[in-house]
Amino acid sequence: MPHTETKTESIELQIPHDIKAGIHVAAENSGKTLNEFLVEAVKLIVEETLMARRIFRLTDKQRKEFQQILDRPVVEKPHLAELLSTKTS
């Protein structure tokens, strides 16, 4: 498998000194570089945050309405199918 380089970007943050010190200690204790530690920690928080958006609460009435929408017959949408099959660069 050919090696591909991952593009990276920088983020500048303003954080309180005590939090920064804690991050350095935690990274050191985990045996990771500061960058490795922060990227891993942020990735976990991002995944957790996005996963939380997959679960939503509905009242009985809302659930019934939502189920009715899901139960509707499929309607062909050729333009949408074309858009979804188009590769982006």
C-alpha cells in the first residue's frame, strides 16, 4: 500500500496556565508528545460529541409522526441520486 502524507493544520489556543500545565503533565505521564496527546484527546471528544447528536428524544406524538414519515413510500429523486454518485475532489 503506498504511503500517503496526512495534511495537518495548526490551531492557536488561549488557555489558563493551570490547564496548560495539567495538559503537559498528562501528556508526559502518558508517554506521548504534547501534540500526540492533544490530538488523541480532541479526537475522542469530537467523536463523543458527534455521537451524541445521533440520539434524540421524542415524545410519543413526535415518535408517531416521525415513524409515519419513515413509513412513507420511497420517491425516486434522480437529481439527488446523481449528486450522491458524483465523486468530489
